Amino acid sequence: MTSTRTLVIGDIHGALKALIQVLDRAKVTPDDTLVFLGDYVDGWSQTPELINYLIELKSIHTCIFLRGNHDELFYRWLKYGESNETWLFHGGQTTIDSYAKVSMNIRNIHLYFFENLVNYYIDQKNRLFVHAGFTNQNGVKDEYFEKMLYWDRSLWEMVLAMDKNLEKGNIFYPKRLTRYHEIFIGHTALSRIGEAIPKNVANVWNVDTGAAHKNPLTLMDVETKQFWQSDPVCQMYPDEKGRN
């Protein structure tokens, strides 16, 4: 029987080796839809090779590439030469260094890739995929500040702090959670709370298992919740530090 899975992939941060490994472990086929949660850059040294790979992958698979906050910061450097010390410290310098020998032609191809990232994706089952979160009670389409879609942490902080016994229909149940069947996010590494596998709270799934740091990259089947992980990414790049 032909597989028609929808697979969501957490924050990669330049770790091409980890992506290749996890796609292989999940036995991904051209029939699978791949949803990438963003943050392709700023971590490990293979960002240019990773973007080449993702562009090629799109010719074989149905791929949805979401925009992450690091992707936006890198895009502004690539297009306008903009940078700031905070970004450089948190992986930006590694990405800049990785592009030192990349030709202008390839840079322009990558620029087009980053220009065409999307801020969110909603599938036919009303499942929302977004890099970070959203603040508008009516959902992502009514978000006043679109940057929140790839910068917000309040959605994840809110569900972590929620009373686990709070049910839909209760006056105190967060309205924004009711807008979608499920919500899949990255952005806030689960290593912050000592986790290394996808975590579900209410109807929110966080799939950023900390590949930018010392943990694995994760790919998950959004229907069955089965997931596959790479080896710890730091073991794949033993001479590098990853993101700060």
C-alpha cells in the first residue's frame, strides 16, 4: 500500500548529516509530504549544502518550508548585508563563514529559497504548522504582527503553564488553542526543559528537540505520532560547537 504520510521536521540549523540520516531512518518516499518547521541556518557548518539539498528535495517530494527567525535574520544578511551582534553570537557567524566560498550564482538561488518561505501552513485536517507561535485569539490569519509567527514564545510558555485539568469549553481555556485541531511548532528547544523527544501539551506539539545544540534532529508522522531521530548532532560534527 502506498504511503501518504505527512511528516514534520524540527529545526535543522545547518545539520545536513542529521537530516539525511533521519529521512533514511523514517524510510521517506516521494509519496510523503514533508513539512519543515524552519531554522535551516545558524548552528552547524553545512548550511549551504543543506539549502542545496532542500531545493533538490522539493523536486521529488511535496515540501512545505516554513520561515524561522534565524532564516529571516540570515536572509537580511544575504540580501542587504545586515547583521547584529546577538545574531552573530547565536550561530550567525558560523553561517556567514560557511558562505565564504559560495558563488554569487548559488547565493542568488538560495536568496530565492529564503524569499519564498511561508509563515504558516494549515492542512486539510485543520492542523497548524508554524515555526514559533501566534498571539491573536482568532488565529494566524489575523496575527497583527507577522514576525510573531517566527519569534513568539508565549504560545509554548502558555501551554506549559496551563492547568493540565483545564478542558475545552471552560471559560479559562485559551481561545487561540481552539482554532486548530493540532498545532506543531519548533523554535523553543526542548532541551531547555530537559527533554530530547517531541513533547505534547494540550493540542500543541513541540518538535524542536535541540539539534542546534547537543540533541538529535526529529522527524514525526503527524497522524500516528511515531517519530524518528538522528544521532545526537554534536557527534556528527565533533570539531564544531553548534549554536550558543
